[in-house]
Amino acid sequence: MSRSFRRGTRISRFRRYICGHGLTVIMGFTMFMLFLCSGTLVHLSPALPSGHALDAADIPAYLGVQERGDASGSRYPGDNSGDRSYGSQRHNRALQFMDAGRFGRNTKGETGDFLGVVDKRSSTGGSADAGQPKLSPLISNFNAGEQNVPSINTRTFISDSKSDVVKMKTDFKANSDIEKSIRTSQNVAMNSSKYNNLNSDFPLVLRGAEPLHNASEVPVKRLPQALVIGAKKAGTRALLEYLRLHPGVVAAGPEPHFFDRNYHLGLDWYRELMPRSYSDQLTLEKTPAYFITPEVPRLLHQMNPEIKLLLVVRDPVTRAISDYVQASTKRPLDSFEHMALLDPRLGLINTSWAAIKIGIYAKHMERWLQVFPMRQIHLVDGHKLVSDPAKEMAKVEKFLGLPPFIRDEHFFLRGFKGTFPCIMRHGVPHCLDEKTKGRDHPDVDSKVLQRLRDFYRPFNAKFYQMVGHDFGWL
Ligand SMILES: Nc1ncnc2c1ncn2[C@@H]1O[C@H](COP(=O)(O)OS(=O)(=O)O)[C@@H](OP(=O)(O)O)[C@H]1O
């Protein structure tokens, strides 16, 4: 063999060696980069001490993730709360302390909730995942209404039943349906469903709770099982908003006025107004006019004789002033004193004025009690709803058969006149609309106030007797 041939052979061997190992290195590097860039990483955070409730606001810190901001400067883009229709499909009455954490944004800038429940009891029968605790269902609610709730893939599992919290970092490409396999440090995982337009970085918060509904259940619209029937200007919006904190509750945002105005449109029309819910969630709506409309109790009874009724009441004098303030924003009105009294000299009360009539609670209540037993009606103290909301809500939860969930940490006074509670929902601060709630009241002549108090006193006494509770109005 010639030297040059041997040298050539050595060179080509060297080349093959370099190429071979180089390829391995490159492939290794590529695999490493793919792993990093796949954008899918799940790790199990240390289990929380048992019984410890992690507040939604603390979750990002607990998980060590950054909260995102949006262009408008809000830390919480796309918060869909307020007086509109609610799409939130938070679920499961058994998940007492479970709460949603921070959520991502999809490419349209919408936010979403992601909830999961570890059902430690169930296994999947003959499937490959049999025996694994089931994570079910993974609920996502992306966007403003309900129309964009992605399908839920119930073939979603997690291997470690001891963990409370799973951190999931996801970076799905826009406009593509991607099936991702998410590996946990325990090497078992979730098969995520298909998400469109998702580009998010969100923690998934799991608590050892047992869903009551079937994991494969599809949420549907249902007629309300409970109603906030009134009274107008007593705190009905606050009550509904506070109730919406509870994962076992969904509520229609705008007032449907079904039983007082839109009954002719039929129950299917009414049902359509409701957000989708799971079988273990309560559907609610509020229409304060129901309380004072004579035919409503009977119509309501026809729909559901077992329906639960919530009635918020407030000192009828302050309620009347609140009503007056609201009415005066719509059209110019005389002074409150002038409207409340028929004859100022005689001190005769203008009982034909709606603002006065609504506060004669005993008269309206009488009609309701002719149709529904008191055990189906829960009285909410509108004053306490402001001064001690968590305590007042605990009574509401009990009445509705919901597990205790709403607590002091959900409320804060900051930012809204420092008087009325605002709420933290999904870690998002939310106050009622300042233009329509918590308006300043005018100073009313003390003699007129006294006259009104005297007027309401016997009606109040009768009302206390009917409902078995003294609200202590002067
Ligand atoms: N958290 C919170 N934020 C703002 N306002 C609160 C809150 N809780 C109770 N309230 C009281 O609710 C009063 C309005 O009652 P309603 O929601 O029943 O009004 S309405 O009938 O729906 O128009 C409203 O009456 P005004 O103060 O006269 O505006 C408030 O006193």
C-alpha cells in the first residue's frame, strides 16, 4: 500500500470519526435545544402542608413565575368580570380550597382560567393509565364569552397523587392544534388536549379534591336553581359577584327579567341566557324586580317548586335614598324630601312612589310566603354584606349547600372609596362599577328621615316577625 493511500485512508477515517461524533454532538445539542424549546415543562412543586390554603394571589410567587402585564398597563388583561355574561366554568363543589392561579394569554390577548382536580379515587379501567389518579377535567376558559371554551380532554393524568400543585409551562404555537405530551419529573404525565392560539405560561393549580361530576361531562346551560330576587338597591349585585367567587356557582351577568317582563319568551329563551355549568354547579341569576312583582312567586314555583331564593334587604330608608340617587342620574328629579312627602306640613308619606313602596318589605314578603316556605328563602343583610362580607357569605354558602370557600382574603377595601369591599377573583382585583354602585347620597332633612323611619317601623316589625330575624333598623 502506498503511503499516500494509507494517509488518504487515515484522513477519511478521521473524517468519518469527526463526522460521526460531530453528528452525535450536533444531534445531542439539537435534542437538548428541542427539549428546552419544546416549551413544555412540567414539574411538581413541593406539596403544600396539608390543610394549607394557597391564595390565588400567592400562586405565582409560590410557583416562582412572573405575572404578565398587558399593553393597557393592567396586570390582568382580559378580565371578563363585571355586569356582562360570565363564561367562567370554574367548577366542582368538592374542591373547597382550590383556586385558579395566574393564567396565560393566547395570541388574541385573551386570558383564561385553568383548573384541574385530582380525583384520587378514580382510575381509568382498562386503559393504559389505569390506576393513575385522574386529573379531571382540565378546564380552560379562554376569553370573553363562552363561545371559545376549548374542548376538554379528559385523557389527562398525573402520576403523583401527593402533589398539590403542578407547574406547567407551555408555549404552543399560534394557530396550530398541538398534541403535547407533558412529562413530569415523575416521568408520567398528561396528554394535553388541543389548544388553539395558545401562547401561555400558566401554573396549573391542583388540590386533592373529588369532582362530583363525571370527568367526561360537557358543561351545558341550565335553568337557575337559585335566584337573587331583590331587593333593588340593597346589594344584589354585590351578592351575585361575591357568589361568583365560588367554584360551585355560575351566574348570568345581566338581569334577565324573565318572570316579570320576558315570561312570554319561554323557558328555552331563559335558559339560553345562562352560562354553561357542570351538574355539580349551581346556576344563578339576579333580578331585583322579582321581589315586588306580584305574579312572580307563582310563575317561579311553576318552573321549580324547590328553587332557593336569596333576598338582600337593607334599611328601607337608606334603600329609598339609594333608589332616588339612581333615578336622578336618569332624569332630573325634585329633592328627595319633596318626593318622599305628599304634604310636608302633615308629614304624609308618598306611598305611591316606587322608592318608598319597595321598602315595605312585609307587604312583598307576604306574597312570597304564600307560595314558598321560609326554609327556601334566605335573607341577606345588605349592611353586613358591606361590613363583614365573608361572614355574611358563609351563611349564604350554607343555605345553598355549597362547601365553605369564600373567605376574608377574597375581599379588600382598597381602591373603591375605601368603604365598599372589592374582591379578588382568580387573583384579579375587581370592584363594582363606581358609576352605579356606592354613589354618594344627599343629606336628607332629619325631620323627613325621622318621618320615614316612623312610617316604616310597623312594617319592619312585621317583616322581622315573618322572617324570624330582627335587622335592627331604627
Ligand atoms: N362591594 C360593594 N360595592 C359597591 N356597592 C355595594 C357593595 N356592597 C354593597 N353595595 C351596595 O349595593 C347597593 C346597590 O344595590 P344593588 O346592587 O342591589 O342595586 S341594583 O338594584 O342592582 O341597582 C349600593 O347602593 P348605593 O350605595 O346607594 O349605591 C351599595 O350600597
